[in-house]
Amino acid sequence: MQATKNAQVLLKKYFGYESFRPHQEEIIDCLMQQKDCLALMPTGGGKSICFQLPALMLPGITLVISPLIALMKDQVGALKTNGIAAEFLNSSIPQNQQDEIFEQMVQQKIKLLYLSPERLLSQIDHFKNHLNPSLIAIDEAHCISQWGHDFRPEYTQLAQIRHIWPNTPVAAFTATADKTTRKDIANQLKLRDPKLVVASFNRPNLSLEVRFGIKKKKKIEEITAFIKKRKAESGIIYCLSRKSTEEMATELKLNGIQAGFYHAGIDSEERSRIQDDFSNDRIKVMCATIAFGMGIDKSNVRFVVHSNMPKNMEGFYQEIGRAGRDGLPSDTVLYFNLGDLVMLKNFNEDSAQKELNNEKLNRMVQYAEASICRRIILLAYFGENMENPCGNCDVCREPRSTFDGSILVQKALSGIMRTEEKIGINLLIDLLRGSHRKELIELKYNQLKTFGAGKDLSFAQWQQYLLQMLNRGLFDIAYDEGYALKVTSFGKEVLLGQKKVDLVHLEEVKPYEPFKKKALPYEIVEDSNNSLFDYLRGVRRQFAEKENVPAYIVLSDATLKELAKQKPISISELIHIDGFGEFKIKKYGNTFVKEIKNWIGSNESPTVKIDTYTQTLHLIKKGYSVQEISEKRTLHETTIYSHLAYLYSKGEIDSLEAYVSNNDINLVKEAVKQTKEKKLLAPLFSYLNEEIPFHVIRLCLAIIQKEEREEN
């Protein structure tokens, strides 16, 4: 499909990536067909590209409804750094600048316009009269739902856009929404037969740990030691109250840590300054309430610590998701004690949705008290089944003993199914234990086959086993149906005997007890390229200061890590580094290549850089294929093709005929002649109608350049 090919070209040209992440292509294709879409993608899962790329391919302007000023500022800054025409409108911009943006908007000089729901609705007539957007993207869409964890009344008015622009496709994006919330989002926004895309919620690069019953003084000591193990790394510490954020920041400063605090009690101008300081690495550690973070697009947050228990799983997932958005290993730690639970339950007493909030809090407690892999529980909450333990959480590091609980599970799930999935947990336990409770008799549940099937277990034991089943994703709780239990597809497989499930022995469950004293897994594994990585961070910082943007917008930590690993010494090699698009190669490429050469000259012997090519050459001579070398060396295949081009240009390889045809060479020669381009691959790829892969073009260029040298 042509749209998909165009998206592939633009992905590399503007964003510097050669392949899409899971589900991105599917969503882009849907929007290019002018269809509505509801996408659930984890924080750091690449949801922005899902509407930014269609915006580049569609005519006119794309409106992006986003809740916070900082988020708009970061995303627009990143788009501009990639050479994309984008602007945002909010109260932080002077009126004369807003007028200029409106004028650019009317003249169709802007591809993406970010604005808050309040700004859109307050000037809806103006937008209606001057705009006919090709696409409307609504970020943080869970804010529209009363079942969502961050309900915002102003979002409920967004349904107006369907009446104003009836033919414009609407794409709603969220990182956290259970099944009830998803249904509500689609109804509230009046989405028309939306394509539902649910990406995996698994973020394997995040480690998960819970610390029980740690007293305040000890907690501060642990957090201080934790941070000091991560010199120069950014992190967020979430606290339950405004006062505790200030206290935590003060304690950390006394221990020599660059920390600030953030909460809703600080005036908006000061909050904006603090957030800017964090984004630009002037503050390394932010102690904050949940008022902080929803607008954070900072990709290099390396850790998130919850000093207190969060109030629900949605908020917890979104908050830990602010770590490791660049895909690099990052840590999350949750501190939990009974005091937190009492305080949060008190908060819920005064809330408008007391029962719902208490139920969600219970699920958070269940996660904290888990006896099985925490990632399995976290994913199950969002309807995703992961059968094998993750190996990257504290429970996996200290596993509990288990037994085959399939028969026990079948008894419980049978009880749910035989009551037509209308039963709640307490009544289900009474059914299984054969209770003669009045309500159970009136519903004639005592006549069911499962009545009394679990009478050998106490009420408390069934509670704990059902908690494990819930955490394993065997059944869900429908909050909008009186907390009725619903068996999942995974649960039905177990019920039918198609799969087995292990449960944890109850004697192994020891809630609220602190972990045994042990060496915490807080050590960072150093790699041999860290010094170059640090050096390149300094180079990046100079660009960031000059352009007045956060450093991660210039290049992400992941891109710098790849530069440090690959050590490209020519512009042509940068094309294979993720994050280096055409615009950034032109803007930053020469400087980074020059600085890498300088670093190699000062820190390594002249043969070190050539060693990576020599290793590839050695494997080629032994008869390994490009794919086999890629797997053996844990390098991208395009990098191996780059090595082949280099080795050919140096005379180490006599021929590339095994990888390219004469027809390919002639087509690339014609493309070079017509485009006058001999280095950048994207213009040649585009000229050739995307029919010749990037790596083939790269090899053809090596052949052409060698021919030219020999002729001269």
C-alpha cells in the first residue's frame, strides 16, 4: 500500500527510525483510511508518531487535543527539531504570538496544532470558521471518562467536535484504561465504529519492586542510597502530600542530591519554571505529588520511586511509565505500609465515587501484596495475559513456592459461569462454601452444582486464592455492573482444562512484612562505552543550550548509547543510527562524527574502530550470512551492510555482487545523477519509488564511489 510506503519513508526522514514499533503501522493505516480509532498504548510506546505521521501525509492541519502546557511544549519542540511545522496555543503565549499562529494556521503553514480542550472550546467558533482539520487526535483520552483515574469535566464537552467536523476522523489515545473506561471513551467522544488497538502494556525495561513497612527515617536512607548509585541520572519521587514532597526534597538536598519539589500549591509560574528545570536537567530528582508528570515527555527518566502507595493501578502504571521511555533499563520502587492505606481510604470517604475508588485501591493493595510475578498482575489488570514470570521484579528474584491450582480455579470459575457472571466475590465464596445465606437461597444458587464445592477452605483462604486468580487475569471485575465477576478468555481455557495454573501456597504469603535484609539490586551495570556516552552528552548539552530545548529533544539517551556503541566516523554511517533522521543528520551529523573521531583519537588506539569491521570481515570469510552475523554480533542487519560497504571501499572485500545486482547499481546511478545526492539515502530511496531497500542503495553507492575513484 502506497500510504504505508510513504509512512516508512517519512518515519526515517523525520524521526530517524527504520521500522515501526508494534501497532504503529496499523493505527496509521486506519487513520489514512479516514476511520476513527481508539488506541491504548503504554507510556513510551510511541503513540505520538501514530498521529504525527498521518499529519504529514494528510492535507491541511491536524489538531492535537492535549491536557497540559508542558506536554505541548515538549512535543512541539521535538517536532520542530525534526524539521516539522508545529505550534501550540495556550495561556503561556503572548497575544501577539497567538495572533501570528492563528494567521499561519489559516494560511495552512502548520501541520500540527496542539491545544487544550479549554482553548478549543473557548474559541470553537473561530476554529469552526477558519479550519477544516484532516485529523483530530485526542491525547490522554481517559480524562473524558468518569471511570478513568484522572477524570476532567472539560473533556466531556469534546463530543462537540463530532458535530462541527462530522467528516474528520477522530483518534483517541490513552496509556491507561480498563475495559469499562474504553467503552465510555468511545461513547463520550461519539466515535464511529472505531478500530480498537490495544498494544502490549508490558514494559520489560522497567524493573518492579515493592518495599514493605519501611519506617520514614530508614526509607529516606534507602532512597538516598538508591539515587547516589545513579549519578547524573534523572528520576521522580512521588509523595502522597504536598508537605511530604517538600520534606523529601529537603532531606535529599542535605545529602548532596540535586532535588526539587512540585505540587499544586505552588503558583503556576513557579511550577512551570520547576518543570522546565527538570526537563533541562538543572534539577536531577523531582519530589512531587501526582500533579506532576502527566505533561512530562522527558525520555531519559531512569527511575521512579513511590514514597507512598498510589490510589489506583491506572495512576501507578502511568507514573512508573515515565521512566525509561527511551527503552533503556530503568527502575521503579514502591514503598507501602498500612498508614498509606488508612490515609487513602479516608480520602475515598469524601469522594463522589467512594465504592469505585475503594475497589481500585484494593487492586493496588493486591499488587503490593502479590505472591506471584508483579508484571503478570499489572498486565492482567489491563486485560493482558503473560503466562511466564518476567524475571525483572522482586517476586521473581525471590520466588514463592507454588502448586497446581487448576482444580481450585475451575471450582471458582464454574461458580461464576453458572451464575451467568452476575455474582460478586463475597457471594461467590458463600456459594463455594455452601453457605445458607438468605440472598444465596433467594437466587436459588444453592441448587447449582458448584454449591459447597469448596467447603474445605475457610472464607479467608478463598479470599486469598481468588485474589491470586484475579491477579493472574482469570476473571475481571465489571465496576459498571455492580462489581460482577467476568471470566476472561484465559480463564475459560483453564475452566475447560486446556491450560493449567499454579497458585502460591498461602503459608508463603506474608503481607506487610519488610523484606529480609539483602543487597538491593540497585547497582548499575557499567559498559565499556560509558565514557564516550558521557562525552557525547556534553556535546548534546551544547546544542540544547544553544537552541533552548531539553537535551533529550536534541537526541535521546538511547541514540547516544547507540552512537557510543557503533562509533560512526562518517556521515553515511549515521543513517543506521535510530533517532538520526535526515533533518538531524544535516543539523548535528558533522559535529557528532567529528567529536567521535576526536574521542577515539584521544582514548583508543587507531585499530579499535577498525576492529568492528574486522570482526564482520572475519565472519564473512567463514561463510556466515548477514542475518547470522547480525545475530552473532547483536547488531542491526543494516549495520552489517554498512560494514560491508566500508570493507569494500577499503579493498578488504573484492566484490558485492552477492548482495546487489547490476540492475540495482544502474538504477541507483540514475538516481544519483537526477538528485545530485551521494550521501543521504532517503532522497534516493524516494526517487526510486521505495522499491530498492536502504541497505542495497548503500552498497550500490559504495560501488559507484569506488568506480569514480578508480576513474580519477
